[in-house]
Amino acid sequence: MAPTGGEGGVLDELDARLLLLLTDEPRLGVLECSRRLGVARGTVQARLDRLVRRGALRGFPPQLDLAAVGYGLTAFAILEIAQGRRQQVAERLAAIDEVCEVHATTGQGDLLVRMVARSNADLQRVIDEVVDVEGVTRTSTSIALSTPVPPRVRPLLERSLGEPAER
Amino acid sequence: MAPTGGEGGVLDELDARLLLLLTDEPRLGVLECSRRLGVARGTVQARLDRLVRRGALRGFPPQLDLAAVGYGLTAFAILEIAQGRRQQVAERLAAIDEVCEVHATTGQGDLLVRMVARSNADLQRVIDEVVDVEGVTRTSTSIALSTPVPPRVRPLLERSLGEPAER
DNA sequence: ACCTCCACTGGGCAGACTGCCCAGAAAATC
DNA sequence: GATTTTCTGGGCAGTCTGCCCAGTGGAGGT
């Protein structure tokens, strides 16, 4: 086996450093990365290829600030749904533009939905659309007031720095 | 006012097409974008600059697949917290590496927390850490079984295609 | 009707980067 | 010790980036 190849798919220290670097400055080129990491360009290239092949690195999607684009409101809904209709309900939710994320969960809720809207009136409309989906039996909605911890993975990467690799 | 300049910060059709293009193929260069959109290179460059200046486009962070990196489990917790300790609790949560996102919300929960873990045992540990934060009075935790709708903004962008711009 | 401002176009230029390839050194595995 | 994999350092052609400029066309203002 390769020193860096594991099935669990864990990161090598160099992988972690590379990903951290790209997290901070995503537009860096391969050459610049190699300079900063102190390794050869080909190495960086190979690491990136491997991360992508393994599925660990999905790509570099543009990150939009929804608030700056007019969708200033975010809300979460917990839905309980009728027996065996999870799949169907999920599809209906996916058809609503403002629904930005859905998770199926354990617990007394069955689906967790994240949605956005332009205004209170708009939010009302979106929420209605969501709760009116056929198969939804009970709902509980909350509006996001602030986001003390925005989506992040950095801490996990930093932790990988200490652990050599695998196991 | 300029035809494309609005204060609400809404997207022009060209902006939307550009962002959609970059959403689908994030590594495209400015030149390639200009070719596909049928506009001059300078125009694309100017649009991107403006989107960044406005704050609508935050950048192109690498997107990791946490599952492929060893963090196969995701869980959500809804926390109720003691009067006036939201701030403090949020800071404590931010200090936990596995906490990937926190929102303050209305409703009977006060904070919505997303966290990840490597295994069931690990998840147990993380949940305990979260729940034991001082100031947390009640909690409700759910494990994510699947993600029918992964985080997305594409539908919102596509909708912007129809609307010329602003209002 | 005229003028000004602004965005877009189309083009050019130097510098830098990418993708690709290769042979040898190093390191980890067997 | 032998083998396999990774990393290094270098080279090459093609392409892209950042920057600049003059000209065009439309929107709004006077």
C-alpha cells in the first residue's frame, strides 16, 4: 500500500496543508501552492488529482452571499411526514427553488429543511409552500436571526495536521 | 444610475449566467467564460470584480466531501439556552472542531447546531461536548440519515435569468 | 437636440502558469 | 536487499492573465 493511501480516506499532513492553503486563498495556482508548501510542482498536482479522484475534493464552487444577492432571510423547518412518503416529500421540496438544503433525520422530526427568502412576505409564501407539500403531517419552523458559526471545515483540517495520516 | 447597478444588490441576467457557468465548471478561466457567454473578456473580468466588490461573490473555496475524509456522520442539535447566554454559548460551540455551523433562531429552540463525527462513538463524544456547554438548558439531537437535497443555490440563480435586474 | 457618462468591444503585449513528459533520488514495503 | 511508489527538478509548447487603449452605443441629464 502507498504510505498515503488509505481506504478510510484520511488526509496526509501534506494534503491537509494543501487544503488549508486553498481554503484561505482558493485562487492560488498549482505553482504558487508548491512554492508555499515547499514541495515540487508535480507533487502538488499529483496530490490534487488524487484528492479529486478519491472524492475528497469536490471542486471549487463559487460561494455566493445570498444576503448580498437579495435573499436576506433564512429559515429552518422540521417536518414530520406520513409513513413511507419521505422520498416523495423530498422530491416535492427539491422542486421549490428557495429550498436550499434538506436532510432526512432520526428523532421526532423526519426532515430538516433550510430555505431562504427575500422578505417576510416572501418567506411566508415559501414556508406555506413547504408545509403544504402533500405528506407533511406536522411542522415546526424557525427563522435564523444570526449565524454565530458560518459553515466551516477549517478546524477539522487543522486537526489533521497533527495526525501523520491514516489510523 | 447604471443599467446594471442596483443598491438592493440583485443580479443582472449576465451576472446570473456567469455565476451559473461558474457553478457548473468552477475552474473555468475568465477567457473561457467570455467565450461561452458570448461577451468580451474585459466584460467578464469587470463583472467578476464587481460581484466580489459588492460582496455577492465571496470566492471559490475548495469543497470537501467530509464523508470521504473520514467524517461520515452528521448530526443536528437544537439547543435551548439560559437567558442572555446565547453569545457565550455560541463561542464555546465555536471552539469545538466538529461543530461545523451554528445558527441562532426564533422558535422554541435557540440555537441550531450542525456537527460531524468519524464514528458512532465519536459522535457520542461530540454530542456530549455540545450538550455539556455551560448555559445549555435543553437539547434535542438528530442524526442525519441522508441528504435528499444537498446545499444548493442553482435554482435561485436560474430564476434570476428571467428577471432583467433590480426590482 | 446635444452632451456626458458608462459599459462593452476587440485588439495587443509581456509575463506567468498549466498540462505533460522524463530521469534520477528518496523513501516505504516486502 | 529488491521492489514499488513518491517526490524532485527540469524542459517545452500552448494558453491564460493582468493591463492598457481607442472606438462604439445606449441612457440620462440639460
